[in-house]
Amino acid sequence: MQHLRQLLTTQNSELARLLRFSLHGIEASLKKAQAELPQDPGAVVCEQVLQELRNLLQEEAQELTFIQHSGELKLDYLREAFDSDPELALYLGDSLLQSHTDADLWNEIHRKLLRVPEDLAQVWRQRALDFAQEMGAVEDNEYLYHLPFIRNEIIYPGLSGSVNAQGLCLSQKAFFQNNILPNNASEELHLLASFLLLWSKFIEIEPDLHHALKSVFSFDVVCLYSQPDQQNQYIDTLIDRFQRTKKAEEISDPLSTLRAWIDMDEAINSLVFIPPSERYSWWGKLQQESRRTLKKIVDRAINAGYDVRIRQLTGIYADICAFSKDDLQLDYGGVPGEVLTCLRVYARINQEEIPGRVIFRSSR
């Protein structure tokens, strides 16, 4: 053990780096095998070996003098590169990263990447992981914060080793543990329930989230972190709209269900970032799941004999403004003169026109 510690704490040593990664790999392999073979005769000794590895790697992380002097972060170079990337600024605006610890920085960077196009996000996820590994950390797909949703998905991994940072995932188990729906509820209602639970939890961990729900506050986009009363009102409205949708489905009225779904879809899509997330980002694609299911509800109403049309408002604002009302304007983000995000779809139901609502970028 003495010589292992000595090599691990040797500065600027490629051999030390190789040993560090190898020990993390051994730790990960033993943890996985231990979980799969709980009755193995070596299980008890294996736990002792794992504890020795943890102690060794923890001591090594504390002793590396090049990593953390005078409060300097291990991932600080990553912060500088992220803040100075002009392509990211197109989608995230000019705000800089605010984190003061490596764990917070890892999470802040990855949550911001949920708002940019997937190809750009993937490049940065790999860049962040490569740099973290240079600093002696390893990817950890077990150390995750679980968000309730209708499916399982690792949103981004955690880190262990020289940096311990929790990742983020969607968890079907966490969703069903809430028991807010009977098992025989429709697939569409399960999706709405998962959005309700997911949005409620995401608001707790993401300070950059805003809402633009007209029935709660019609004049502006509101930061939920700085205005907890707005946060409570938004969640209450989300719950109320979900309950109305559930009741409409229970009485099997296609028209009432459609109207309730349009309102619920608006609430889901009114949880936004500023600037709003790019349409083909992780966040944008997630919100589109509500829109795709809304189209199924429209088809059911049409099959029941109702004259229904909906339209998601996108593109040049001048071309769609006749179909919207009480829109919100921003002077940054996206392309001047274009819609940044559609908060509420336009609908025509039996000749009744119901305006949509958007956030758009001013043309100046």
C-alpha cells in the first residue's frame, strides 16, 4: 500500500495516471460483481477490499497538490472554456457559470447542455468527461439523482474519484412510487402524470427555470428561483390542470378531454429557460412528447365527429401572429423576428378559434 500511495501522488506522472484509472476500474468492476453475486464466498472480503480502495483513492485525491490550491477548482479550466465558447453563447446567452464547487460546476454545465442542440451538447459532454478524467475522476453511472418519469434514462453521468459529483437520470421506479394514478389509467394520462412529477422535482434543483403561464402571470417570463410565490402558483395550476384532464378522461368526453389536454400542454411547455431551449435540444425534445400525444387526442376527437385543427406556432413571427394572442417578446436569443418557443398551440374546435401563445425574438 505504501508504494501504491507514493506512485499515486507523484505529480506529472503518466504511470500515476494509469494506476489511478486502473484502480477506479477495479473498484467499479468489483462493485458490479458484488451486486450480481451477493452469496459469493468472497463477498465479505470483497467489501473490505472495496473499502481499502476507497480509502486509498480518497487519500490520493486529498494529497494531489496540483489539483486544489487556495480554493482553486479541479474543473476550473472547463469553466473557462465553457464560458468563452461563442457557439454555446448563441443558445445560452451571456450569463456565466456561477458554481463554486466542482460537483456544482459539473451539474451546472450539464444542465445547461440540456438546452442546446443535441450534436453540440454531445461534443461538450465528451469534452467535459475527458477533462474530468484528466483530473483523476471517472464516469459513474450509479451515482445519480433520480427524477420521476415514465421511463428510465441517464440524462448525464456522475463522477467519482478525485471529483465526486452526482449525475441525473429519469426513473420509472421513482414515478410509480408516487402512486398518483391507478395502473389501468391510459398511457397518455401516465405521460401527463410523469410530467407533473418531473417538473415539480426539476424546479427544486434548477435555479435557471422560468415560467410563462398566462393564467399565473400574463405580463412577463418569471424566474421561479427568485419568486417562490410564483413557483407555488405554477405548481398548483399544473396540478389543477392535471386533475381536470384526469376527470375529463374518466367521463370519456372527447371534447372535454381535448380542451383539458390543450391547457395541460400549455402548462408543460410554459416551463422555460431564458433564452428558451433550442427545439432540438434534450429539453425541447422532451416537451415535444406532450405535443405528439396531444395530436393523438385531436385524432380521437376527429374520429368522434368533431371538427378540430391544432397548429404549433413556429417560424417567422409575422407569419403566425394572427393565430396567437398575448405573446411575449425578448430582445435576445434565437433569430431576430422568429418564434423562440410555442407556449400554447392554436386550436380551432367546431369553428371556435382559440389563439395560441408564443415567445418571440424582436426583429430589431
